[in-house]
Amino acid sequence: MSHNVSYDVSSIRKDFPILGQYVHNKPLVYLDNAATTQKPQQVIDRIHQIYTKENSNIHRGVHYLSNKLTEEYENARETVRSFINARHSHEVVFTNGTTHSINAVAYSFGEKYIAEGDEIIITELEHHANIVPWQVLAERKQARLKVVPINDQGEILLDAFQRMISPKTKIVAVSHISNSLGTINDVEKIIETAHQHNIPVLLDGAQSIQHQEVDVQQLDCDFYVFSGHKVYGPNGSGVLYGKEKWLEEMPPYQTGGEMIQKVTFAGTTYNELPFKFEAGTPNYVGAIGTAEALKYIREKGIRAIAGHEEDLLHYATAQMGEIPDITIYGTSNRKISVLSFLIKGIHHYDTGMVLDKMGIAVRTGHHCTEPLMNHFGIEGTVRASFAMYNTRDEIDRLRDALIKVKQMFS
Ligand code: PLP
């Protein structure tokens, strides 16, 4: 049951067929949503419909199916544009996901704007996907990667960030919301500060697009990236939003079909935006499926979803207080949807294994944030992450199961 009266979580759950199943003879409690979200029937049906009635390669056909699906693909782009409130639909590039999008920017922006001795700023709480591409770029260009530290609540130290900026700083890349801690980073302040020095900012939105309203014009971020599969859409699809002025200037990251205007053996001219960045046959099924997921979210209302998830996080945090010797990692006041913790003396992996036997799916380990784990001097955590379809009853089951885990290992 939701404690937000206008939010009908039980009817939402009915839209997600996977949630109705039993695991190890127990009703599934799916709390691994930061890793990937489940898909509503509406998205599953849309994909089914493409393969049963509409499939055809897009953008190059003269025939009915190809033209129809090209239109659907471009409609999907428009749906994304309006969902994140981008100024132009050609600022929306379809990719394979967040990792792909960040790699594309790191390579392409790096190729054009990063030279020896330049500096790239990231933070200590980034996902590996927002660390390694910049590290590789720094190596390739003999540039320097600077890392903004965090405090023990899991918040980025803004003073340190300000001090780190120098005339050599060329880009800042930061997650909007931390996947391991749930901290909602003060990206407004980061963007404002960076822009005072004319430095562009990339926001890793892998954990924000599904949890709160995102308006790229209001945020004024230069790049915003996310994955379809984390926002109730299909796997292998994602988005790279970039301000027109950057995308126009940046060279293509991959080359081949679709991204060209004219090819001769003497040379090639590139296609206009956004096609310049979409080499080869795009994952049009993924893009259309992701747009369908965004429509689903829009129907339910992102603010109502955020309110529900905030209630779940507060409730879960309070319930954890009933379990002795539990430490929560990530204790910022600005937090959403993620509860990362350890029970003293019990390995995170053992906790996860026992929870699984009780039908509860959580993630254990470093969550692709090893430097962040190093900050806390731990190897990993148990992470319960909430989505629009989770309930307080499920959190009660988690609490009871953790009490059992504690008894088993003591
Ligand atoms: N960034 C953050 C904050 C994430 O949580 C994730 C996935 O967990 C990624 C990037 C990478 O996303 P993907 O694996 O979908 O490319």
C-alpha cells in the first residue's frame, strides 16, 4: 500500500507481469532497481508489436514498413526531447546506454577540446562508467583527471570543487544521483560554478531520469545521459543529450552508414545532427521501447512517483533502525531510492544470498564504484533500491528477513 493516497501502487504493480511471480517459493520482492528496472506490459506490448507487425530497417527504405518505423523512431526522439525538455529533437542522440553515451562524449569532446596538460574533473562517487572513459581520455591526450572528494555523508565537497577549477579545466562530469548511496548531488551549484568559468558539464543521469523531473534547459547542463533499461524501458538503448553548440562542433565518435552525407574514396562528409552520432543501424526497437516507457511514466506522473519513492526511502530507513548493528552508507538529507548498508560482522554477499532464499532481490558488492567503497574503507555494501512499484509491505519483508539474517549469523 502507498501512503500517498493519490498514488495507486497496487494498480501500477499489475502493469508489471514479472512482479507477480514466486522465487524460492516466496513472492518476489524486487529491490534491485538501480541495476535495472522491470518493464510494464505497455512497453513489452510495444516491442512485441514492432516484431510482429512493424519491423523494418529505418531511414533508408522507400517501402511502407520502413517509412512507418522511421516515423516511429523519430517520434520516439521527440518523446525523449519533451520528457527532458531539450530545446531541439536533434540534440537527442540514441545510443546503447549510459556507458555508450559517456564514452561517446569522452572520445568526441576529448578529440576536439582536450590537449596535453588540460584537466577533467569528476568526483569520488562516480560509477566506473563515469570514471574510466575520462581516465582513458586523459591518458590518450596526456591530460589530468582531478577527483572532487566527498564527505562521510556521501556528499560532494563543493568548496573543494571550486578550488579545483583552473584555467586548464575543460569539462566536468558528475552523476546527478549516486547509484551506490542515493545522494542527489547539488548539480545546480556545480553547473553554475563551472559555467562561471565557461566549463561544460556532463550529467550522468542513469539514476535520476526515473526518480525525478529532469529539465535539461533549466539545469542548463551541456550533456545529459541515461539508459533505457533503468527507466522501465528495454535493454541496450540509451540517450545522449547534448547542447546543439557542442554536438555541432564535436566530431563523430563512430563512423559508417547513416552518419554520412556523401562518401567517395576521396573523402566523406558527415550527416547533420543527430545522425552524425548514430552510425550503423540504430537500436530502433530499443529507442521506441524507451519512449513507450517514458510515456508510461508521464501517465503516472513523475512527481507522484518521486513522492512515493521518497516515502519508501524514509520508511525503509526508519525500519533499518530496528536491526541492531546496521550501518547505512549514504546519509545525506538529499537522497532518493537507494539504501546501502552493512550488518556488522556479516559479509554483504552472505546477506544477499540469504535474502535471495527468502525471495528478496538486492545487489551486493561495490556497485561499480570501487573508489567510493575505498572512501568508506569497505569492499562493498548490500544495496536495496526502490522503484515506482515497490511497497511498504515489501520493506517490512526486507526488515524481517534482515532480522533473521542477523540471528542466523550471530
Ligand atoms: N552511471 C550510473 C550512475 C549508473 O548507475 C550506471 C549503471 O548502474 C551506469 C552509469 C552505467 O549504465 P549502463 O550499464 O546502463 O550503461
